[in-house]
Amino acid sequence: MIDYDSLVKKPKIDFKIILVFIVALILVAYTVNLMFGNRSFSKMLDLSSQLKVLDKQVKLLKNKNQILQKEYFELKELEGN
């Protein structure tokens, strides 16, 4: 009698290949998250440029405040006489 099971090659699942594939998918997902996620490099660059703009605005407002305080105290001094 012929053993048909021995004639037909059954595909064997190699668990090492599956494990490597899963690890590769995880690494790809992690890399994509680093590049485009909430804590990504591009987000860090955007926040850095936004920080520079806000620092400039703070300096301008401090200077404006200093000028207005000077005017206020001058007016207060005139009012006191």
C-alpha cells in the first residue's frame, strides 16, 4: 500500500522565521512612532522653534512693560505734586 502522506510534502512552519518577522514588525512600528508619533523628532523640532518665538515675545513684552512702568511712575510723580 502506498503511503500518500509521505509523498505529499507538508509545509513546515518554522517558528524562527515567524519570530523574526514579528520582531521586525515591532521594530518598524517603533521606528514609525519615533518619526511621526506624539514624541517624534519632528515634533521636538517644532516645539524648539516655538520656544524661540515665545522667548522673543517674552523679551519684547518685558521691554514694553519696563517702558510702561517708567511712564506710570513719572505720571504718579507728577500727580503727587
